[in-house]
Amino acid sequence: QVQLVESGGGLVQAGGSLRLSCQVSGILVRSRTMSWYRQAPEKQREMVASVTWSGTTDYADSVKDRVTISRDSDKNTISLEMNNLKPEDTAVYYCQTFPYRGLGTQVTVSS
């Protein structure tokens, strides 16, 4: 059974930092493209960052230079380090690898 469990969300002031983690079971993160998506109220779901099985990363323009995705193959986890957070980063963040997705973790950035 494949499970993706996100953690690390919370309430932070603008300019602050958060580190999201995704604990994965049932599949190996090193063999898949792993992604973080986010969805804010009344907005479309947006890809935030992804890392391929070969280690190639990709970031949304809206978070580039503020976010880093990383993979720990030993722990089978995916992380998302977010710095200089802005109110517009407020959303539910999901860990995803097609066709699987976690339940998400809420990130709220206050101004």
C-alpha cells in the first residue's frame, strides 16, 4: 500500500521559513519523480517543485530562489525547504507522485 504523509506545515510570519517533509511508504522515492503541489482557496492547484529519479529539479517561477526540494533515499522522504515566505504562499501543500498524493499540510503566512 502506497502512502504519502506530509508534515511540517504551520503558521509563520512573512519572511519566515518552514520545512515540509513527506514520508513515503510502498514505493521508493529514488525511482520516481516526486513533486510538491499546493492549492490555495479558490485557486488552481500549482506545482511548486519536483525532483526526478535522476535528481533533476524544477521549480515554479513564483517560488524559485526561495524554495529547495530534496530527497533522502535512506529515509525514503521528500522535503521542501521554504524561505522568505510570503502571504501568497498560503495554501495546502501536497506531496505527490503520480497517481498518488498525500492528504496535505496547511501553510499559512501572515503579513
